[in-house]
Amino acid sequence: MAPGARLHVLSVGVSKYGDKASHLRLDYAAKDAQDVISALINTQSGLYADVSSQELKDTSATRIGVFQALDTMTANMQRGAGRDVAVLMFSGHGALIEGEYYLLPHDVDARTPEAITTSAIEVSTLRKRLAKLGESGRVLVLLDACRSGAATASGSALAGDGGLLRTALMGLANVTVLTSSNSNQLSYESKEWENGAFTKVLLRAFGKDADADRNGLVSTTELTSYLSDQLPRLTQNKGRQEPAMEIRFQSELFVSGLWLEKSQAERVDGLDFDNGPGNAQGRATCRSRGSTLPQL
């Protein structure tokens, strides 16, 4: 890590949507964003000279709010002389419409596919913003927006594909992208975890478990290897979920053994990450209008 490097975190989560998308609902997306940002901002001052954060949840996670926060992050990164690291987390619904991927903010108009295209966050536009960020340092993008099964108010299905989402952001210098699922897989959340599966494994990865060489740091390689191994294991009794990845840099990212609230650590430790969720009896929901899957 370069001396004087700073960490910039923007975490966005939408569980409750506005009146033009009130049929879209998630249980833990906002909490996902809160837990990830809390884990990072409370523990990384030992590695980074400064940690700055922006958190947008539910009503604050509007389209313009997200773009304004990205502008702030870009301006801060540009003062870092190429040393800084940015982390962008989005947890919420996503949709693929006529070949264009969209992230759905709180104020999206989801009554029709056409309305979504004029009110959501176009991934092609996000790509340009990330490219700008990548000019000033390394960028880690965490996207849990692959909610296959969501629909417009008019009943039109909204396809989601984590592999295509990753592909839409491929080839950006200094920008590593991790999506919560691949191809047409569902992304799960569960009362047992009190998070989405992607976030639950991320939080464990931010701890000592992903630090394979036990040097006190979690690298890009260690983070992605841990996700690739443990996310399918956690979800194997619900419906297999595998992350999609576009890795554009290799470096140390975080101090290992990050913050976990006591109650959260107990919940995580109660799950057998090495061999799947074991006897966990919580129901899992796919991130698609909060629909509940049968208990397995």
C-alpha cells in the first residue's frame, strides 16, 4: 500500500422503493449497504491515511443522489495522486432492458420497461463514471443487483444476469468488478443471515478467514478466491449462487480481521461456510420482489 493512500467508500442500498415502484421490495438490501460500509469505515484507519464514506439508503438512494455521490468520490480521488482506493457497493434491484443494464434507485419509475429506461441508472453511464475514477486510483465495485424475477407494475418481467452486468463493465483500467451472481442465477437473501448471501460472505471475507497467507492483509486474490469458494457453499441448499468477476488489479486491499458486531459474528459463525449452511432453518428469498422460496 502506497504511503498516504486513502480509502473512499460509497455504499448504496435500496430495500424500499418509491411510489412508482412500491411493488419492488427487498428485506436486507439497505442493511447490506450499511453493514459493508460499517465494516470498512470503522477498521481501516490502520492501513489507510484516511477513510471517507458516503452511505445512501432507501429514500436517499435516488438516481441524482447516486451520481452526485460519485462526483464527490471522483473529486476526492483526484487529490490522491493515484494512490487511493475507492469501493462502490450497490445492493438493490437491477434490470436488463433491450440489451442495456440498469440499476434501480429508490425513485425509479418501474411501471413499465420504458419508464425504467428514463429513470434508472444506466450501467453504460456508470461505466463512464467508473472509468473516470480509475484514472485516479484503484476501484473495487461490488454489485448485488441480479434480481431475476422482478417485474414492472404492468407485469412485464425484468430479466437480470450477473454475468452480463459484469461484462457491461469489463475492460476498465484499475476497476475490479464483483457481481453477486453469474448468468441467470438468483441472488439470495435470508432471515437466517439478516443479509444477502453476497454480503454475508463479503463480511466474512473482510475478517481473518480470507487472509489465506496470514499476513494480516486481504488481497484482491484472497478476496475473490474466498468469494468464489464460499458463496456457492453458503447457497448450495437454496439454489447455487456464484459470483461473476472482472479483475483488473492485484494488490492488498484491507486489513484482515475487520469489524463484526458481536451478534452478527455469532450469526456468521453459526453457519458452516466450508460445507454449506448445514442445519440452518431460515428461509431464503431470491432478490425478486421479496418472493419466498420453499424451505429446503
